[in-house]
Amino acid sequence: MVAYLDPRTGETYPLAEPRWCGRGNAPLLLTELAGLHRGDIEGGTCSLWRYAAALPFQPETRISLGEGCTPLLARRLHGAEVMLKCDWMMPTGSFKDRGASVMLSLLRAQGVQAVLEDSSGNGGAAIAAYAAAGGMAATIMAPDSTSPAKTVQARAHGAALELIPGSRQDTADAAVRRSAELFYASHNWHPFFLHGTKTLAYELWEDLGFAAPDNVIVPCGAGSNVLGCGIGFSELLRAGEIESLPRIFAAQPANCATIAAAFLADNTPPILPTIAEGTAIARPIRLPEVLGVLRESRGGAVMLSEAEIARATLDLAGLGVYVEPTAAQVAAAFGKLLTSGAIAPGQTTVLVLTGSGLKATAAIADLLETRAGLAGGGAQEKTHQGVHPS
């Protein structure tokens, strides 16, 4: 029987009882699920709910806005063929819709009607939208520096928005304190959210003719996409639908690379502002579990300078692919992994693009102004070299 699981102690809790953490605020997962076979896919459903058979239980009604089934485009970057998974092509403009749809559908089925979320923007927008679609009340806490393109979206969906002074971590800490008053439906904490993000793995498997890619590179802040891919591909492996896990790589800004630094045994990462605001997580709550996925899959981590992230953002835009800097990190990471030899040009590599460029209009406008200044003979931009995976 499926249950909530504290992976660090082995303690379990009944799934029927709504909860977001274990004893002592321990982060939870779910006990292992069997996964699904290709015959279990709901072929007539054009959303992530085509993989509903892989979820821990079926809600009576689903909160869905058509999320999932995003394009997988073949392109050439850094002299090699690569696949771009366009996961920003979601109702609210980011991959967070996967987790929001599944988490809120399952929580509502458990009787939860009002939720609290903290976010640097995209998660809050997704939770606000799906709460509105499901007739649920939502309170969103976000750093006061968050892009208005994201906070206005949450407000438009009817969520109560609270802007918190300070860092992204200050907002997360404030939300945990507030959880005594409202059910904390956090995209970083709740295991149901991870079982929404795992549908990315199922979708890539189906996109590629029911095969796993060799490599998957994801932007990484708290690590929900790393964990989601780890869960989803592990279920496919247990179901006998794939022969091995793809190698999973995490791309992070060097200015806030807690997970990458831990993987690369660099224990003193700086915590500085970054244009990749969606991955600026100073204290990821599932650090051991994220590192476990990277190691088990024989993947790795890449740290990227602000200049590298900026260049990747504009390079992708030059191909017609308009994503926010947070998402563009994977393109820069792909180049570095090719150069280091960690990834070979002939392998099937997927870059997961997670957020629309429309979410970061002001930041991208600044990048364009900087590029124009450099072209006009201004001061040369200094690049801090990132760390290659070992």
C-alpha cells in the first residue's frame, strides 16, 4: 500500500491523512510505485493525465488546464544534435504546472480546500492558477524582488499575494512558520508535486518511441525536476519498460549552486544574486535525495557564470526559442558537458526548458542592452568559468 515516506528514517504515514512533512519537519517522499506500461496510457487524453495510472491514487475529478504533452524539438547546439523539451509551453508558462495539477487534484480529493505556497514566481503562478481552476483558495508568498510578470499572474488568478522582504530563503522560512495556519502545499515540500513532475520522464519516454534518452539536463534550484525524473525513470525501469536510467545532470548558477557544489565536493558556494532567479535556492530541503539521483543515474552537475547564462539565453532566442535565463542554463551546461567529454555528440540528450522568456522581460531587456553596449565597443564582459562535472 502506498504511504508517505521519510526516506532518511524509513518512517511511513498513512496516505489518506493530508500532510506536507514528517516528524520534526522531515521532507517526505512516497513509498515506491510500480510504474505503468505503455498499454496503461490513456491514449485519448492530451495532457499529463494520460499517465494517471502511475499516480498513487485517482482523484474523482482532475484539476487540469491541458498541461503536459509539450513539444520535443530536434536542434543543433554547440556543434551537436540535441533535443529541446519545451516544458515552458504550459498554461501558466512553466513546468510547475505538472506538479500543480497533480498535487492540487490529489489534495482536493483528500479534503484540502485552501493552500499556502511560497515561490520565486513560477510555482506561485501555477498554484494560483490551478487553485482557481479547482475552486480552492490560495495564498502565495514570494520575495519582494520577484518579477512582476510572475506576481501579477498569481494575483490575477485571485490568490492572496504576500511579498516578503529579503531572500528566497527568507520567504521559504516565513511560509513554514505560516503553515500552522494554512495547509502548506509547497512545490518544494509536498511529495504529490514530485509525482506531477515525474510525468516529464513518462512523456520523454513516449516522445522517444518508448525509450529513455541517454542524458537529461535540467535547471536545478530545489531539485524537483531532478527528483521527478529520478522517480519517473525508476518506475519505468521497475516496470521493465526501459533497460537503464538516463544520466541526469543538474545545471545551476555559480552564484547560488548549493546542489552542484555538494556534488562536486566544493563546500563553500557563494550565495549571490543571479539572473537565473528560479534556481536561487540557498538551502534545498531534499539535498541528499537530489544528490542520490545524480549519483545513481551516473549524471553530474554544472555551475554556470552569469555571463554564460546570459549568452545561452540570447543564443536560444536567436534560434526562436524564447525562455527565461533560469531555463537557458541547460544550453550552456550542454556545451560545457560536451567540451569536458562527459556527454558525447552522438548520444540522445534532452535539454529541459522550464520557463517562458515572457516571465523575465526586464532581465532579458537588460541582456540585450548589455550586448548592444559590447557590440558598440564598451567594456568587455568578464566570464567566470564554471566547474565541469567530474
